[in-house]
Amino acid sequence: MGCSEDTVVVKNIYYMMAYAFRAIDVADFQRLEVEPFDNVLDLLAAILAVGLDSQRRRGFEREYQAREEDLLRVAGRIDLDKTMRLRLKQRQDLHCAFDERAENTYKNQILKTTAFHLMRSSDVAPERKRELKRSLVFMQGVALLDVRHIAWDALRYHRNNRAYQLLMNVCYLVLHELLPRTDVGDVKLANVLSGDALHRLYEKFILEYYRRHWLELHPAANEVKRAAGDVEPSFLPRLYTDVMLHKNGNCLIIDAKCYGSILGTHFGKEILSPANVNQIFAYVMHAAPSFSGDVSGMLLYAKTEDATFDAKSWKDMGHQYHARTLDLNQDFAGIAAQLDAIAGLLG
């Protein structure tokens, strides 16, 4: 039993999310490297099971929530009207309103709801269901949600709950069933997340990969300042890069592209998008005065299913430019090797 082609694709999306959300340090996830999975849903169930167990040991998120209860001791504020009603019933309790930190938060509700969804699926292996069930024992005070009305846009993250961001994305994939198959049964990367979401994830993944493995290249997503004189017109667009790597005065600016076709046509001739070429050209030309060595640029496209584009390089105005593809439909070791080779361009 091995990992099929479609699970390789979604496993890579997991890696991309893990890097992008800086959750790759969760050592428990490493065992997924060698585990076999029959299908995508089984893989997602395994990711969620490991994440739930890790979060349980770390401590589930808690938030203050309003509660009212009849108590023998004062807690919070006494509701006099309701307490008087208790007196009329010959009861000595005090009706109190107070805030209590509880695990019944929206994110925990999404986790529990997704786990229940997976436990009912015939595509999830029995051992995975047992792992999910063990974690759910510790979530008995957490409510279930109607999956049709989850407000995904309302979720907020900060340093203390960063691990939830990866898990919420896994839940989103499961509950929205964003795994449509083609006529031949394959799951294509572009189908798993919407275009904008996948593009942002792709950009963030590349930056965080270099931040983790190539810190000596000072990876950053910096703004390139224009040399427009003392007064820069407000209507000029800001030059925000996706990735900047630099070493010994040399700099490589990477512009990540994960949407549409790589090549377009102009009068019957295949060409790169003029907008993309002009964008990386502007980045390089405006960044060049800030570095003592060579400044080069790269358009790094996510390889599409029908792409036949080969890596190309050219020089313009004394600067080196590259156009390359990153194949996300392969084992992650191959993706890492491609990114490492790009870093090697700086020597």
C-alpha cells in the first residue's frame, strides 16, 4: 500500500502550509513522511489526528465566555432579580453572571466538527479514526457546528495560536471537499485551493522555505524603493517583492507566480507575460543601487499540468534574468532540491 499520485499533491500542500505558517517544527508531523495512505481524505485525517494530539498536549485554545449559574458562593456579578426568584422557591443559591475561560472556542469547534466528519467517512482508515477519537475524548465540552455556516473569514491568528492556522486550512479542505477529481481520477493542485489562496500560499511558502533553510541569504519580502527623486508621486505603485536573497553584495529577487498559463501568444508567437517581465525588470533596476554586486531577477512559476516551458535566462541592461518553473506535483524532496538549486545561484 503506497501513497498515490493525488495524495502526493495534497501532501505537498500540507508541506507548503506547514512552512508558510511556520508549523514545520512540530516534530510529530515527521512520521507522516513514511506512512502509507490510500487516498487524500485519509492523509488529511492523519494530519488532523497528529495536530489534534499535539494541540491537546500543548493545551487547547481557551477564551473567556459569559456564563450564568446558580451558586452557593459569589462568582462575578450577582443577578438580584433572578436571585430573588430563587428565594421565593426557598433556595439559598445566588444567581451569578461571570466570565470563564473555556475550550469551547470557534476554532476548537471547527476541529471537533471536522474530526466527526472524518470519522464518518469510509475513506478514512480505522487506525486514523481511533486516533481522532482519542483526542475527541478531551473535547467533550466543545460544541459541533453546522458546516454550511462556518465563518472562515472570522478566524484570527497570533503568535500563540499559530499552529491552529495550519489545522484550520486542513479543516477547510475537508469540510468544503476541495478535492475535485478529473475524468481520469487525479487530483490536480490548482483544484485544491482557489486561485488567489493558492497564489498567496505559494508566495509565502517559498519565502519561509528560504528563511528556514537558507538564513545566510537573509531571505525577506522587502519593498524596493524607487529612485524617483525627493517627491515620489502618490499614484506610482509600491514595489513589494515576494522574495529577496542576498549574499556578498549580490542579490536575487524572486517573483512567484502561481496562476494562469506561463506563456501567452502575441501574433502567433509564444511569449512570457509582458506585465510579469516588466515587473521583475522594475524590481531589479530600482534595487540595483542598493547593492555593491550583481542584482538579478527570477520569475518562478508554479508548473502547470500542460506546461512545456524550459528554464530560460537572459541579460537586459547589464542584469541577469531567469524564468523557471517549480514542479509541485512531485515528492517534496524534489521541490526542495529545485529551491536549493535556485539559492545556489548566489554562490
